[in-house]
Amino acid sequence: MEKLTKAPLNLASITIQFPHQLKVSETRSAYHELVKKDFPLVVFPENRELKFDFSDCFFRNNEGNAQIRVATNYFVLETIAYVSKEVFWDSFSKVFFSFVKLFDIQDVTALKLSYDNLIMIDNNLVGGEFTDYFSLAAAFRNKEEKKFVTVDGSFLFAVKDGLVQIEVKPKQNPQTNIWDTFNFKVDCQINKKLSMEKPDDLNKAFNSAHQHIEDMFISSLTEKYLASIK
């Protein structure tokens, strides 16, 4: 897919799952020392429940546009300053494989890649209807005419090496009660055990997940909207 100059991407994230490793919670400070140059800020999210969370701190960069989250069974890198697939993978590799080495992670059990998009209604350039932006459709057996207004929810699809999910959440303008934005999330989870002795296999899983997401992104949107963001 050609690079979109006006891509609606709001947040990109990659999550790696692995068997529980208690050392992660016991010596997280040692990992922070490895990434402190790029992620110097330690953030403690507000805890609203009486439970212990093994991921009770994030490592964030100075710009506030990227952060790492770690727990005893997962690793997450997320950013709102996405440049390209290649740059994202390089940024992830830099911080994840040092994590693998420090905590002696032998295998990963799943990779999840997510892209959260915010689509803004543009009446002049594209149109004001849901169907001006999304190619999603619904069919019914009876012949009573129905106008497809919007979608509010998720669709899950099986692919050869995992699952792809798309989620659409319309947002209404509180003053006009008109839907003026759509949160459009596409993610792919590759459920496959991968040995960290073969890091190229993780890269292949990442590329496969990205391809599934790209295919779903393109096929879910109209040509008219896609033309407006190129």
C-alpha cells in the first residue's frame, strides 16, 4: 500500500505475550536502566481497584508520544508518533530484544499488532454518511427497505495464522447529535509459539500481522475516502 499522507492513525501498538516470568516484576528497574536514555519517565497509572497489578508502571519518552508497558507475561510498545512499519519495527526491536536477553525469555506465545484510527467526517470532500467512508454492508432476507446508518461494534475474522478484528465506534457531536467522527480500530493477533533463538520468526509474524491489517483497512473503507487521505 502506498504511504498515506493524511492517514487517520491515532495510536499504534505491538503486544508480545510470553509465559509468566516473575523476574520481570522483581527487577523491572534493571530493564529501565537499559532503556532510560530513550524512555526516562516512569509513570504510575491511577489504581482504582484493590488489586496488585504487575504492570503498575510505564516507561515513557520525554516527548510523551511513546511508551513501554511490561508485565510478568506481556510486553507492549505503543506510540502516537508512527512513521512507518519499518521504523516501528526497528523501535520495537531495540527495546524488546534487550528485554528478552535480560529476563531470559525463551519463547513468545502470541504477537498482537493494533492500529487505532480516528476518522473525521468531511462533508465537503467525502460526505456526511457512514457509507461515504466505510464499505461495510449488511444484508437481510426480507425485502423491507432499510437505510444503513452506522456500525457500533466489532467484527472478528479468522486468517491462516491468527485472528483479525475490526472495531467501529461512532461518536456523536453533543450539540448537533450528528455522528461526526468514527473510532476505527484494526488489530491482528498471531497465536503461534516462537522461539527467541530465532528472532527472524518474530519479524515474520509482525509482517504477516501488518499485511492482514493493511488488507482489512483497505477493504473496509471506500475508494472515495481513501482518495481523500492519499
